[in-house]
Amino acid sequence: MTPPPAPVDDFDLHGYVDHQLPPARREEVATYLAANPEAAARVADYQSQNQALGAAFEGVLAEPVPPAMLTRRRPWLGAITRIAAALALLFTGGTAGWLAHDSLLAPSAIERTVAEPAAYAHRAFAGEFRHPVEIWGDNEPHLVTWLSSRLGMPVRPPDLNQAGYWLVGGRLLPARGGAAAQFMYQDDKGGRITLYVRTGIIGNSESRFQFFDQQGVRLVYWVDGPVGYALTGPVDREHLLHAAQLAYGQTKR
Amino acid sequence: MDDIAQQISEQIPHLRRYARALARDRTRADDLVQDCLERAWSRLHLWQPGSNLKAWLFTILHNLHANQVRKLKRALDNVPLSESHLSASTPATQMQQLEVKGITDALQRLSEEQRAVVLLVGLEEMSYQEAAKVLDVPIGTVMSRLHRGRERVRQLLADQGQPVLRRVK
């Protein structure tokens, strides 16, 4: 007499769905499913999830691979480019100095030098009631003159009225190898977004929006020549992108 | 060496697909893959020939992603979210797209840990063992995350009153 099969548990059901059971066990589970409609329904749902995932992302597999991904970068070449860029900065009298060497190569560097500090700065000041800014928006000419002189290039807050935001003001922020600026905006309900501006970025002349949206964290950031921008706030994607487009249109070099 | 270059490039479409599903945003996803490849090339000496190259590449990609999420999330953790603001304007077009977005939306509402397992197993068709290797967790953890993740997706899709997409074979 053969012993009765081991009871079927949740993990067996997943193993069945994912074709990861040994053949003998697979058969036992199949027999079990035939007699248990509730379990069979769950298995069918799990299978549908896999199919839906496949359908949702199958297009990506067919996309042509960007050429940049196929070329192997040589570390020493990267180092030489970095040094050259740093030297160029020195000779052109750039105020940003050594910022160069961590913002040159990998896109993740942009996250480190623009997106991440922008997120921290937003966290520090957006909830501030009495002192959200150093210089209020009603003194905009002074704000512009001061920040431009500290950042070493003309920096002015874009007008985001069309997106429903008015300027609260701005402040100077410390940044590795230099300084950065934060402009704060507010809507009629008191919702705040901040625009972080960082100068002295090298090696990324491309201007494209990158959107970060994961579990309530939302920011759009982009690089325009030597300037990096990040717009941060707890607003929906379309809203944030709209404001970012306005900012981009007015700051574009 | 060319052989390894060939093997790596064969994985690029899969890395891109996984990154797209993780990050949702196309640019960010491709940047992740680019970072992953650069890191893989610079650390190729750490890869043991004959071992699972796919799992190794996915591990790098996954860690890059997890680091970014952790940092940015930490940075924004204490920002008070005004709820009224969040729900203030959802354009009508978005409602229309909801049906197509059912599974991807449900995916975004999983925890990072559950999402990774659901994607590695359900989309990339990795074995539980491979997934455990990529995520550097015991296989039992993979199984329980997989179970909780799939149950959550089931529940989310049921709440939307939307049948999961079924394909006629």
C-alpha cells in the first residue's frame, strides 16, 4: 500500500503555477486541484497574473537596445575624461570646482548630486511654517541677485502661476563642492513644491525629465547643460510634470 | 572575453524589462540598466566563470535599485503629505487607462520586497533558488514574499472589480 500524499500547502500551489515541482508532486497537486475548486481558482488567478505581467512588459523585450548599453566603457578612459573635465573647469574659472568628479559619468551620479539633496532639502523646509525661506518672494530682485552671485551664474525662480503655484521665496543651500538654491512655491490650499537648482554639473548636456515615483516619493529632475534641477512635492505625476515643463521652458539655456 | 560580452548583451533585454517593471519610468529604468552594466564590467573579475551570469547581473541591478529607493525614501520620509492635494486632480484620461494599467498599478502597490519576487518569478521566470540568490535571502523568504505579493495583487484586482487579464491560448 502506498502512503497517502503529503498535504498540499500554499507553496505547492505556487510551485505548480511556476512549474517548479518535481513531476510526481506535480501530479499529486493536480489531483488535489481537481477536487478543490477554491484552490483551483487561486491557481488560475496566479497563472493569470503571470500572463498579465508578460503581456504588460513583453514590448520591452522587442525594443532595440540603446547603443550605449552595448559599448563597454573602459575605466581608464573614464578617469581621463574626468580629469580633463576638472582641468577645463579650473581653466575656465568655474566656481563649481571639484563638483565635476562626481557628476560626470553614471546617471546615478545625477541622482546623488541633484535628486537626493533636493529630496533632503524639501524634507527640511517644505513643512516649515515660520521660516520656510530665507528671502521672501516679494523681494524677488534681491533673491535673484544674491543667489546668482552665490551660485556663480544667473539663477531666477521660474513663474509657475499657470500650474497654480506662487513663489514663497528661496534660500541658499550648502552642496558638495559649492552651493545650491531652493525655490519654494505654494498653491491656494497651502500645498508646497520646491525647485532645487544645482550649478556646475559636467558631462550631462542632455535635458530630459526623469521621474521618481515610488510609494509616495515624487520628484522630477533634469539636467540642462551645467545646471541640474529637481522639482519635488507630494502632488500627482501630471501636476508635477506640468510644473516641471513650465520651469524647464523658462530656465532653458 | 567576447564570449562573455555576448552573454551579457543577451541579458540586456531582460534586465531592461525587469528594470522597467521595477522603476516604471522608462528613463530611470534604462539608467539603472546602464549603471548595472557599467558596474558589471568593472567588477567582472568578481564573477566566477561557469556560475549563473543572469542571477549575477540581476543581483547588481536589484541592489542599485534598492539603494536608490532607500536613499530617496529616507530623504522624503518625514514630508507631510497633504491628502487633499494628492486626490485633487486625477485627469479623466487616467481613469480610462485604468483597465490596462490594472496589473502594473497593483504591482506598484506592493512592497519593494514583494514586487521584486513577483517580478523575478512571474515575469523573468526565475527558479525560486535563483530569486533567492538575486535577493540574497533564504528560499523560504522568497516563497512567503511570493505568496503575500500574489495574494495582494489578487485582492487589489478584485477591489478594482477587474478580472485579471486572461489570454486565450
